[in-house]
Amino acid sequence: MYPFIIFGGFLLIIIKSWQWCFKRPLGCPPGPPRMPVLGSYLQLLFTNYKHLHKAALKLSERYKSKVISFYLGSVLVYAVHDPNGIKEVLSSASFEGRPGLFLSLMRHPEMKTAGIFFNDGHVWREQRWFFLRYLRDFGYGRRFQTFEQVISEEVQDLVNLLREGPKYSHEKRVVKGNRFLAPTVFMPFSTNTFFEVLFKERYPRSEHYKLDTLSESGALFARETSEYGRLLSMIPWIRFFFPKWSGYNSLMNANIPQYNFFKRKVEYYIKNFTNFDEEDPSFMDLYIRELKKDKIQDGFEIDQFIFNCMDFTLPANTGFPAQMSMILQWLQIRPMVVRKIQEEIDSVVGNSRLPSLDDRKKMPYTEACLREGMRIATLLPSSVVHLATEDTTILGYNVPKNTPIIGSLHALHFSKDIWDDPKEFRPERFLDSEGNLCLSKDKSLPFGAGKRLCPGETFARNLMFLMITGLLQNINLEVREGDTICNPLDNFTGIITIPDDFWISYTCRN
């Protein structure tokens, strides 16, 4: 009798375990089974441990579904790989929430969510609106002649560094002979352009070393985080036992310097705020004025101020240099493309001045190259994870409230139905038969869409055009014997795609 009872109990455990591993809620998309503690995370790692967005796309093909689900720890996550579904995830108000990732809590000394990136709800709407509304007055997100001059000055400083060589000791680590270190070399120049908007101040070349810690910590954060949150987000207690292996130490080494840098900045401006200058206020003055109105319910508090500054600076400090570097990786192995860009620069601009934004409409091939670069080298291949704010559906599948959902920009940018040959770097895909830029052919969304659209899109596109054209007007890219040529399709994916530091050889153009 007892053997039958034991066998029956054992069989029941097996059945229940099988159901727990494979069963999905009603109306849920298919996906890999889950395991205790880690969920489906191991299956993703075994499929493609370097690029989890590619692993998810592979699983989508395996399950023959444009929407799949998988468990990250105990949390059920959806990933969408259909172009229309991706746009819905990015644009619908039903998906504009953010999940409470442990990695976002780690940034704050008190382990709480603040800022723009990882926030949602009323505070996120109010803070995002304020920043976008008033940063525009200083050139962020629109054409602004004074700000364009600032960008030109930063580009000229970068060109001078490459043409004349290092002038200060801290520059010798990023320019050696006729080689420069990407993406590090771009970081102080792109950061400076945004600091002009945010603080109305910049650091001269002689003081770029003061931005080193900020740049290094930003790059460390980008590389040490993961598009799906890392193991640390699934089982945060692992940091107590394996602080180094889990990435906790590295992330804290990235978070603390950034927080301290902007904390000092905010405290300085608050301390020196006396009378509001109606005629010539800085953005910091405008925000501090709101702080003094005691509007805590709208997020106007010092912590939120600090993290807003961090979140708006990180793309300029880390994201932009990473994108620049990935485009240059493609140009290194496409010398004919470089020649065509330089021919366009020489024809439209000449060599007596730097390119300006007024030249942009006359340089369709260059613009097409930048768009192709941002498509094929997608900075945020999984966007940033969204959250369903209500019970809804996506492509026929049920999406319960509070379900994290990923709209895969990688899947959109590498869809054969849209691009025919998505793995080829081919700027001509954005041109018409007469060589003019055809925006209707650009189905890419490198900056996302909807209310979660990257607020710095116009800033980034303008800066990208001016910096790339300023570089190629003045230097030729070279591949010399002994140079390491990186595979542009295999850059490391953290929270963004960012290459490891690499050297680019060049010669100056006459």
C-alpha cells in the first residue's frame, strides 16, 4: 500500500512541477519554460548570452510567434517582435509605465526610484514636461543659433585636438600619434554641448579632466547594466554573497560618482541662487524657482532634480559617443562611403569653414549614412522596458496590468520585410531615384516613439551631423597594419549597445 502512496505522491509532484514550468496564464503568448529562482533567464543566456535581444528574437522564431513571454526570476515578461506591435508598445498610453527594477533603485542612496528614465505616473509627466518645455529655450530640441555656435566651437576643439595633437596631459590618453580612442575621445565634447543647455557653462579643453570620472562612470553603468536587468534585478539578495560577481560593486562604482557630481552641481546652484533674473535666467534658475514653490506633489524636490540632471546628461555623455563610435566602425570598413560623404562635404561646404545645419538639406547622402548608422547600430535594441498600466491586449494576446513588455527595436531595424538586406550598411535605401533624401523610406525608430520618445532626438541628430561632417572634412579614416577591426554587428550590449574602447587610425586632410 505504502509504495503506491509514495509513487502517487511522487507522480503528483512531477505533474505539478511540469505544469508550473510550462503552463502559461490564459491568453498568454508562448515561450520557454521557467525554472526555480531564475525563471527563463538561463534559456536566454544559452541562446545568446552576449545579446539577450537576439536571444529573444531567436526564441520568437522558434515558437513561431511575433510575441513571446518568458520569466525573469518570478516576473512574466512579454517581448514583441512585430513592427506594428512594437510601435503600439512604444506609443500606446496603456504601455507607458516602467517596472520597478532593482537597478533603478540602486542609483539612489536611499534605494528609491527618481529621475525620468525609470519613473512613471504623475511625477514623471510633470518633470518630463518641465524639462522639455524649458530646455527648448536654450536650444535643446530645436534650431537655436546661439547653441549651434556652441556646437561648432566644440567640434572645432575636437578637430584641433586631432589635427594638432594633445595640448594637455590628460588628452594624451585619448590621442596618440595619428590614432584616437573611441568612444572616450568624444565624451567631453558631447557632454559640454549639453552642459551649455543645462548649466549655461562649459569646461575648456584644459579642464576636460574634470569630466573624466563622469565619463568613465557613465560608460561603466552602460556596460555593467543589462537590457533585461541582469541577475541582480531578479534576485537582489545575491549582492550580499557575491557583490563582485553579481555586478553590484561595479554598478555602485558607476552610480556613486554620477550622483555625487550632480549633487554638488545642484547644491552649488541652490546655494548661489539669490534673485531670479527674468531677462537672462539659466535652466537651473528656472527649476530652483519651482523648488521654492513647495510643489513636492509634482516632483519638485532636490533628489528628483539631481536625478533629472543625471538622466538627461547620460545620453549626451555616454549614448552619443557610443553611437558615434559605432557609425565610425562601419565607415572604417566602408571607405567608398567615406569618400562619398567627403565629396559631398567638399562640394557643399568646402574647407574654409565647418559644416553648419544649413548645409544639411544639401547633403542627402551624408544624412542617409547617419540614418543607416543609427538603424544598423541600434543604440537601444530593446528600447527601455515598458509596463502595462491596465489590462489590455497586444496582437491578440492578453496583457495583464503591471506586465513588463519589451518592444524590440532590434527586430524592427533588422526586419527583412521592411529592409530586404538588413545586415548590409546601405545608405542608398533612404534615397530616391534622384539621390534625394526620402523620409518616407525611413521606418527606423532609433529614438523610440510616443511619450517615451527620447527627448534628445533633435539635439542628437544635429550634433551627430555636425560632428561627423566636421571630422570627415578634416581627417581620413585609415586601417593600418596591426589595427584591430571590430565587427560592428557584435558590439557589447548592456543597457545600451556600446563598443569597448578601440583605436581609430587617421590622417589629416589638406
